[in-house]
Amino acid sequence: MIKKELKVLICDDSILVRKKLKDALEQAECKNILEASDGQVAVNMCKKYRPDLVFLDIVMPNKDGIQALTEIKEFDQSINVVMASSAGTQTYLKQAIKLGVYDFLQKPLTSDAVSELMNRFIKARG
Amino acid sequence: MFSQYFGHYLLNKRLINLLQLQDVLELQKSNHVKLGILAINEGFMSVEQVDETHEKQMLMDKKFGEIAIELGFLTEDQLEILLTAQNKSHLLIGQTLIDRGYLTLKQYSEALINYKKDHSLSDEQFQNISNGDIETLINRTLTVGHPYLRDVYIDYLSLFAKNMIRFIDDQTHIEAQPFTEPEIIPWLVTQKISGDMHLWTGIATDESLFLHIASKFAQEEFDQPDEYAQASISEFLNLHNGLFLVNMSNQNIELDMEPQKVHQDAQLIPDTLGYIVSVHSSSRTFYLILSNQLQYV
């Protein structure tokens, strides 16, 4: 699979973070990018669009990232989720790992970190 | 970092004016610290001894250190320490103040002594501060008596000072004051932290500085407080608080935080255990609110 074919969902309540992350993904040659502004919207979009990869913030209104991760994995274990948050506490990390998270990115996100993760993801999928 | 704090101390004491402070902070970046200043900072030589050494130096082709040793003002070991410290940037402010004629050597020496005295600093604490230990400085300025809150506030404010430098402005300087007067805030971004303890945090500012901070953090120019500008300030607070949660988590204190909220024309209700922290950035000031029972209307 090549990056252009990947369907990536960005979920963050910050419009600025979504914009920056989208720019970084486009730089990394990802073209099929969806956006959600909270955990509930992300869960709904996962059910509707079945993304290959989800970038999920943790602290969000309506439904936080851990709860959204739980529901996404209950619905479809094969959806890969990257937690992208400034709050990488031990509690959150343990919960996310237990729920089968693909990776954790510490904010502030950089283009390099996003690009490296995407390359690794593509390589792992063959 | 010491330069910002000592420079603002001089400003508050009216020993220099704002333009001189800005000039000094700019110039010191490229200045080179002289051994006489270092010797006074370290307490190895008096002002009179440095002046005498300078006078001799004008009459002979020898270096300051050699003459000071010949005159018995310095030992070899002390000179070694001074030479090692000469490259430390935090002492440049003294050199720059004197080179520009804003302070005499004597005024500078007295200001340093008074700075230590006003902040109740031991020589060791002063050395730590001048070497960039922000925790020690903030510890000396906080007056909250509750020991647990005090430690948390020190951690929080020290990290905030570092994050301001990292993400917004490397010329940042912060001052904590007890939070006792009601304030009307044009723009207030808040975030509540809960878990093993409760903290209310907020960034309070006028519109002009709101846009300035938003632009700096997002690395793009905002001329209106639109949703992107609001998101930028919110994300800066969220990022800082998230990093604070990670630090606390590493100390086995597990905390959580709520999504940020943006308020316009909010009035803060004073909290005797809280602080309103002046954050000086690019010659302007905004406020960081830190409280365990913040309320606003």
C-alpha cells in the first residue's frame, strides 16, 4: 500500500492542531484525510469510513480520546489508532496500550515525527 | 534566563529604564564577559580591587588575571574558575550594563548584593539561579504557606517559564504575586486540572497580546481573535498543562485535565491561595492564573 491510498482520520478538538497535522500528513504524501472535532464524532466516522489510521487526541469535549479508543476497538480491532496528546501520563499510556493503541505521539507534533510514523506504518503494512 | 530576572529587578528598582533594559538584553547576546565582572559575581574580588587591577592593566601589557594574581587579589584556582565561567551567558548582563554606561561597576555590585538580599538568597542559591535554576528563583518569590500547594506551584511555574521560552519568547520573565484583587479580563483561556489535587489554570490578556502569543505559538500571523487564534492560545495552555501532568505522573501524582474554555470580559474572583503571575514577553505583560479554587463570572 502507498501513502496516497491510506485513509487517515485526524481527531482533535483544536482546529489549529487539525490544520497543522493535516499539513504534516499532506507533506508526507497522504491525500485521503478526514477530520473529527471530538471523540464521539471520531467513533461515528470510524464506523462510517473505516479509516486505516486514526490520530486521536486525549483531552476533548463530549467524549475523550481513551473512551473513543475503547469504542473504536470494540467496533473494529483492525483500525490502527495513534494517540497524539501532550498528556502522556502513565495512566493514559497504560490504558492506551491495554486497548491496543498503535503508537503514542507526544505533542507538540512535528512534521518529522509524523513523517517517520507514516513511513513506519506503511513499511509494517508491506 | 537570569538576565531577564535581574534586568527586571533593576527596572523595578528604577536603576535602569525600559529602553535600557531592552538594549541590554539585545546587546548581551553578543557581548563577552570580562574577568573583573566575573570576579565580583563570584565574590573573589571587591570593586576597589577590580578598579586597581584595571588601572595597572592600562599601564602594562598583561592580562587581567595575571595582574590580579600578582597583586594578591586572586589565586590560581580562582582564576581557573573565572576562566571557566567566562563563557557563561548569564553574566553578560553585568558586562553590558557597564559597557553601555547604564550602571557603574559600584552600582552593579550593590544591585547584585541587594538582589540577593531582597530575595533572601544564600550564595549557593544565587549561584543556582545565575546558572539557570528557575525553580530556586520561583521558590523564593512564592508566599503561599500551604507546603503541598507551594511545591506544586513551583513545579507548575518553573515549567511554564521554560515553556514560554521554548514556544513563545526566549526573553520571557515571570513574577508571581498573591491573587487578591478582582480583575476584569478581556480574554481569558482556562483549563481545570483534577485528580490527586485540583488546580485552575488560565491565561489572561488583552487582545493585542492575545494575538501576539497566538501568532508566536502557531508560527503564523493572526490579526483577529478568530477561532484559529483562540485555538492557538488554548493549545499552548493545553500543551503546557499536558507536560505538567506528565511531570506529575513521573512523581506518581496522577492528574487529569478538562478541555480548555475561552472567555471574553471575564471577572476573576480572588483566591487567597492562588497567584496571578505577571508574564513579561516582548516588553508586554499578560497574566497566568494559578489557583486551587478559581472562579470567574
